[in-house]
Amino acid sequence: SSYRPSLFWEFKKPKEIRKPFYLRAGYEHESNGQAGSTSRSIDTLFFLPVWEVQFKERSMIIGPKIYFYISKGNHNKDIEEFRGFSDLILRYGNEENWIINFLLRHSLKGKYAFQLDFSYPIRNKIFSRAGGYLYFQGFYGYGETLLTYNKKEGFNFRFGFAIVR
């Protein structure tokens, strides 16, 4: 597991296809919640412009997340070789129904990762995007966890419940 608390500023703009719908910039801390020799953490600054295209009842969100490492801890000195400096995020669906989220990560050293998430609400939202969701995730590539970021993972599939999407 990775825990990613973040502090960011979000600037919304009027929707225009040529300009981002919103810009998000901030700080993110990621850690695996472990102690001792298996403890891992990184700190990044990120910039995320997001475009949104509406298709009747669903929307597609496209966002390249660009990040810079400000701290890599003692055990993650070469993490950028496996995770790179950016993620491409594609999200399609409807907040009141199902959503598919796709993440593509590619490093300057040719390492890559794909992640596909599918979520479907099974109860009413508590607030914003928090509620109860049936959840499926698939992952392939490098950098899934901070402990094994430098090892290529085969196809991993998960199925369960989520409270935030």
C-alpha cells in the first residue's frame, strides 16, 4: 500500500477545448506506512493541468501530471529511473455511475507502467467523491510500490471495495 497525502492549489477556468479546465499544483508525500528497514517514502512537487471533454452523460478527463522529487529517502535514490517524472491520466465515466481510470507512466530510461481502475457506486456518496464503490484494478510494469519500485511486476489484478475514487 501507498499513502499519498497532498496539499495543493486548484485553479478552475472556464471550459475551452484549447485550455485546461483546471490547473492543480502542490506537494505530495508518499509512504508505504512501514517501520524500520522496510520503511520507504518520497516527497514531490507536482503540476497537473486537466482538460475535460463532455460526451452526453459521461465525460473524459485528460491530465498529464508532472512531478519533481524533492526527497527520495535513503532507499529510493534512483526511483526516477523507474517511475520517471510524469504520469498520463485518462478518466472516463460519470461520477454518479461507473468510472474507468487509466494511468500510463514512462521513465527516461524506458521503464513503464500501466494501471487500469474501474469503480462502480454501491451506495450513496457521503460527500464529494467519498462513498462506497465496487472496485477493480489491474497493474503492469515498474513502480507500483515504493518497496519494489525497481522490479517489473507482471499483471496484478485486485478486486474489492473502495471508499474514495
